[in-house]
Amino acid sequence: MTSPTLDSQIRGRLAEAGVRYTNGRQQVVAALVAADGPRSAAELHEQIAGAVPLSSLYRSLAVMADADVLAPHHGTKGVTRYELAEWLAGHHHHLVCVDCGTVDDIELPSRLEATLHDLVDAVADSGDFAAAGHALEVVGRCKACA
Ligand SMILES: [Zn+2]
Ligand SMILES: [Zn+2]
């Protein structure tokens, strides 16, 4: 379930964007909170047992992404999956399976995250670029597909 804090943060941001936090949208958010990675409209539709029609699910995902409550993840096979935006979900990375397309969230221990930070700064430096953030995606095969 979504925590009251998370729920009011989302409600507030949607209100600013003039978007209603309908019962259907609350169900979508709850399903994404329970998921361990980004989910597509089809996957969510299955997860919430068709409680929200697929057409309004697509629209809800797009509207909530526009309001910066959700972040889209563009998969290897042209499938767009959504997750809570980083300001809500926290900083993390993705493991992407090239076979089934599953995307899993992974949060690094702070020591590894710091090492990654240094590496990103070095990469940015070599391109005369000032890094303001990073997104790391590891591509490979999940346990089920390996
Ligand atoms: Zn897989
Ligand atoms: Zn994620």
C-alpha cells in the first residue's frame, strides 16, 4: 500500500498540475509502489485485474508522467514502462533483461554509489561536460532467462 506521506505528495503534485487523483490513478500508483521495477500499461492492467480500462490506464500513465509523478522507462523492445519519479522513489538503477524485457530496480550501497559517482565525473570530464546526475542501466539476462 502507499504510505499517507507518499499519497499526499502525489496528490499535491497532481493538484498543482490540475490533475485529479482519481480512485483508478490511486490504484495504479499502489500497483507501482508494490512492483519491484517499472511496469507497462499491459502489465499494470493485469496486476490491478482490469479495475481500470486499458484506454484510461494509458491516459492516466501519460498524464501522471507529464505531472512528473511517474517517470517513463523506454524498454529494449519499444515497450514503455512507468515507475514513480525519482523524487518519490529515491535514486536507483535498472537491470534490463534483453530476452523478456523485464526491468528490475536495484539500489546500490552508498559505497558503490560513491564509486559510480567518481566514475561518472571522470567520464564527464573527458567529454568537457559538467555532470549533474546519471542513470545506469545494466543490460543482460534475468534469472528466468539466463
Ligand atoms: Zn528475462
Ligand atoms: Zn526503477
